[in-house]
Amino acid sequence: MTNTPRALVRRARPADLPLVAALAAEHAAYEKATPPAPGLADRLETLLFGTPTPRLRCFVAELNDSDLIGYATCAPELSTWDGAEYLHMDCLFLRDGHRGLGLGPQLMEAVRAEARALGLTEIQWQTPPWNEGAIRFYDRLGATAKEKRRYSLDAG
């Protein structure tokens, strides 16, 4: 008998959102970014479950039927240059110590399946240039890097 952890990727449920918000805070800390503002779980609930056609999709990596150890989020976006929609993967994160269990590829496959279900032919995302582990992972998947710098501007 082995104690191999049972790992799976599934669509997030409303009850998962406090843990998804906690994972997002860990993700922000990992990327040396500003942490999410309080109330993230409530905002995610609106985006994921507040309309018949949700704007955001979220998949979670679960270990042993209870421990959420990662997540991926994505949403359809538009490319003016292509004149087409694509699926933008905003986040893919696995907790430290849980990488290398095969959940990263499962999360990516869930995102790919979502793109196919939406009739989209491309997925785009970004990762910090210092995140060499993520870059190696995405390169192994056969992804192509496009160098750009991302900006943010307060609309107020």
C-alpha cells in the first residue's frame, strides 16, 4: 500500500473561493507584487458565479480531496491585430513544495479545454522574466514567448 497523494484539477466552486483568495495572496507574494485588496473572495464570486455567462473561469488543483494547492484563472479577451478572441490565462500558481506533481500540466490542460469549449484557438499569458522555473515549464509545453513589458495605469 502506498501513500501516493491523490491529485486532481477541477472547476472551482463557490465554497473554494476563500482558499482561492488565499492562494492568490501567496501568488502575489511569490511574484513580489502588491497583495490583493480585502474582499477578493467576494469579488471572485461575482466574476465566477454572478451571471449566467461568467466573465472569469477558475480551475483548482486539489490534493487528497480537500487541500487546494493551486489554481489557474482565465477569461476571453480580444486581439485587435488578429481580429479575434483568445483566452487570456491571468494566473497559474502552485504552492511551493507542490510543484513537480504533474498538476501544472493538468491546470494547463483545463485551460486548453476551456479555450476549445469556447471555440478559441489561442491562449496567451505572461510570467515575470525572473521566474525561470515557470519559463522552463512553459517551454516544455511548447509555448512561444513574446517579449513585451506590461503596464498598469490608474483610470482615476
